[in-house]
Amino acid sequence: MNGNGTAGVPRAGVEAPGAGDPRRQPPARIGDARTPQVRSPVDRPTTLSSLKDSLSSPRETAREFEYSPADFEAVRALIHKRAGISLSAQKSDMVYSRLARRLRARGMRRFSDYLDYLRAGGDDREWEAFTNALTTNLTYFFREGHHFPMLADHLLTHRGRPLSIWCCAASTGEEPYSIAMTAVEAFGGFDAPVRVLATDLDTGVLDVGRRGVYPVDRIARLSAERVSRFFTRGQSGDQKTVTVRPELARLVTFRQINLLSPIWPTEGRFDAVFCRNVMIYFDKPTQASILRRFVPLMHPDALLFVGHSESLFHVADAFRLKGRTVYELTGRRAAA
């Protein structure tokens, strides 16, 4: 390395010693760096400008916002503290794409500035938007359909008294309305003695559930009889829609509840709790804490419905398997 930072390369306009006299050049050997190489014109820049461009052009399009690994780790810590959600190390791109709209809305250019704004506090709506952006809301009517016949049988064994069901990951409403439809079909009418509490952390999806208006393709899996009984058809602009009938909607109450909050604003005990595809977003200690809090809120013979990829072996002292991803209280008794 020369003092001017070049590795033995002659400066432009200065002839290297011996360059003009072939008799003073040592013979080239195969593999020697001086062996002439034939290159295609497309492989080499033809101008200094094109050489500069080829060296400076990034391989990937630059991101719109400044985003570092430290920013990603900060997001992981914040969403875990606020909502108990454990984001895996592979979710960095997802975090960027979902939160980019929040930076756009705030007129910010760096994730670090946005995160500092959240930490400063005082903006509950932005915290809400942050949380909503990072929650996943995949759902459809009668998802994991094997649960609903079992629910219907369970409800009928308790006819004669009011029944209460908690759907604690209600999303846009398809699941709690499926529960309500099951109750109506089991009891033979909209006067079914069942009330469904539909809760979620995401206020945006709760608003969708309250409205009960869906694109028509959301009912593609339902029978014509169910569609006719529980929905009315309509139009929203160019889109065909369906709306939940008021008689069904009256059975469901939507409310925001954060499962990490120290107090859950629920009333009385439940005959069934639907907590499906929720635990997969929490680490094991958080899962166990939430599941144990369900126990005193459940009737002794209540059922807990979970998602197809979830199991409760780590809280076997509180719940035991009764059916396919359906659990009952161990010893069939709840805490006082």
C-alpha cells in the first residue's frame, strides 16, 4: 500500500517504469495477473462515469425510512411489554412494512424518532395504532369447525339458565358471530339464552365486528341456509357486501381487553371460553399466567377452546384435555 492509499497502481497520467519498452517486461506466465484478459464490452465500463456508477449503485433499493437492527429489537421489547406478544428474530421485515405507515402518518424519517415519540408517552392513540399494526387478525366464519358441534352439545346440557361465552380474540367478529349462530341453531331461535362477550386488543378490528358488514366472499364457506338466516345482502360502492342481522348482533357485545392488563372488565363466570390461536404469540410464562387467570372466571364444568397448534401441557395442573383442542378444568372445579 502506497502512502497515497493506492496498492501499487500508477497514478493517472504517469507512465509506469518500463511500460513503453516491451524488452524490459518479464515474460508473462499463465495465471499471472499481467496475463491479458479478454473481456466483453458489457463486462467493463467504457467511461470513468460508468465505472463510478457500477461501484456506487446499491444492490437493493434503499428503504424509505431509516431502520436498524437496534430499532427492531426496541420494537420487540415494546410490543412484548405492552401486549405480551413475542416477535421472533425473523420478523424484522414484517415490522418495517407494518410500522412504515405510522412513520408516514407522523411525517418521520427514522424509526428511532418514532420509537422515542412512543416512549415519551402522552399519545394513547399512537400507542393503540402501534399495537394494532403489529397484531395479526386472520379469521373466518366457523374456522376450526370441529369446535362448534361440541359447543352446541355443551350449551344444550345447560339449558334452563342464562349462558355466557367469552371470545377473547374476536378480531373482526367472524368468530363471536359463529358462536352466536351456533347458539341460535342449538336453541332453535334468536331468543337463545346466550350472551357472547367478544374482546380483542385491536380496536380497529373491534369496530369492524360491531358494524358487522363484510365483503360477500367472507360467507363463501357458509351454507345458503345460514346466509339467508343470519345475513342481509347489500352493496358498498362497487363491492357486494353482507350485514349481520340485528337479531344475531344483539347476542354479541364487543369490548377491548388487553390480556396483559391486571384487570379484565368481565362480569360473572363463563360457560365456555374461546382463546384460539392466541397463545402462539406469547412466551410460555405469559401463556401460563393468562391461562391460570381464566380458572376463577369459569364455571366448574366450563370448556376452554384453543387453536389447532396450541396445547396446555405446561398448565396441566389447571386444565386437562377433553376433546380435540378442547379443555376442561382439572378436577372440574374452579377457584373460589
